[in-house]
Amino acid sequence: MTSTSATLDHGIEIVFRYCMVRSKSWRQGFIDNSRNVFRSVSTNLHSLRLYVQERLTCLTDHPAFAFRCVLHILPSLKDLFACKTPKPAPQYFPINTMAQSLHPTPTSHLLLAPYKIITFGSPLHPQLLARNPTCDKPAETPHHIPFFDGTIIRKIETGGWMCAGISQENDLYLWGGEAGTGEEEQIKCLPDRTAEESKMVKWAEIAGGDVLDVGIGDGHIIALTNDNEVWVCGRGSEGQLGLGRGVWFAEQWREVEQEWGGGVVVGVAAGGWGSWVVVKKAV
């Protein structure tokens, strides 16, 4: 199974309800859409994570007090639809915050919350966790990234061995492993993989402008600035940088100079060996 993530829609919820009706085991209290709200699912090669808002019985209808947020960690995606208790049994981690989205990396997961980014996963690659695991805060249990204390991140993206976050002030931050395959192929805006915890996240400046959007593929990054300029770096062997197949690798940010059909770029995205832009044209 390759790394992927998706937002749970009504079709998936129908499957959950079907499992709940058929099963009288652990799903009786877990897969119950009259009580819980499923927000997102994330899976990589190691395990499956479900982010759930559990509806609580309380005396108020205010949404801030009617739910608690819980991470459900299953051994695999297969166990989600098996309608029986998986082995090993699922793990549950209360998050105590209203999180927004869940994102996978090859060995870990990221949960975006209003005032923090929470990471958990394998201790073998702490650069993806952006924190050093300790006895009090092991890699396998959810804990926030200390670097972002006092900084509100409005969006995060993951791809391959890289992660990105955009703050409310439109600053771009990057962390994770190197995209290059050798010393001559390294994205310069990424932090050093051997950096100490305080330097595991790096601010990425692009032509002195604010960053409105970002996308991460398998070894490349695409970003949109407030000047509606598109900038890229990383691998370009398949033309994913938009600079032509002659650009094998761009270690520094490079602007993609296109006319975009006479429109204005309002969004960017990336995945695998591809990149996309959203263009708004005048009517």
C-alpha cells in the first residue's frame, strides 16, 4: 500500500454504518454515526489513523463542548472493514482540541489543530516528526511540534519525505528529509536532516513575498506567492517543475514563467511526479 490520504465522505460513512449493524464487537461504540463524526483518514505503509470527533452527552449544544477529538490507530486499512476486532487491538489517543485535518508521511502522521501541529509515528525518522522523541513524549504517541509554539499554522501539506506548513501570516515552513539522491542534489530550503530539534523546521523565503499556497510531490515543491507567481524546486526529471524536461533538479527556488492562458493563478497542488495550478480567468 502506498501513502495516501482522503477525506471521509458519505459513501465511506455508509460502509461504516453497515459494519456497525453487522458487528457487535468493538465497532459498536466506535462506528456509530449517530454519536460520532468522522473527519479524516490517513494511512501509510505502517498503520491506519482515523481522526474522529466523538459526540459527548452534555447539557449544552455548543459544538466546542459537544465533542472530544480522538485518534483511532488501526494496524491496517483492511482491519477497518473487517467488522471484527483487529489484532493488535486499536489504540485511542484523546487530542483535547478541535483538529482540522490528518496527513500521512512514509513513517508518521501529522494532525493540524488550530494552535498546534501534532505528530506521531516511527522514531526512526524524527525529521518527519519535527521533534526529538523522549521517554515523556515518545514518537508513537501524539505530541505537538515545539517549533510552532506561538505560531498559528493554517495549512499543512505532505509528500514523500517532506512536509510544509503555511502560517496565518503567510510564512512557509518546511521540514523532513532531503529530496535529492546525492550531495549534488539537495533542496537548499530544507533543513539539515541531522539538525537539532530547534532547527528541524526551516522558514523558506521566496523572493521576499508571502506564500498563499503550497503543494508537495515526490521530491519537489510548488508554491504560490501573493504576487500570483508560481515557484518550484526539487526534482524535475518528469517535467513536474514546469521548467521543461531539461531541468533535472532545481536546488534553489525558480519561478515558472507562463502566461496561464491569460488568467491568474489562485492555487497550486502537487503529488507524485506531477504539479497542478488553479487558474482564474476573467469572465
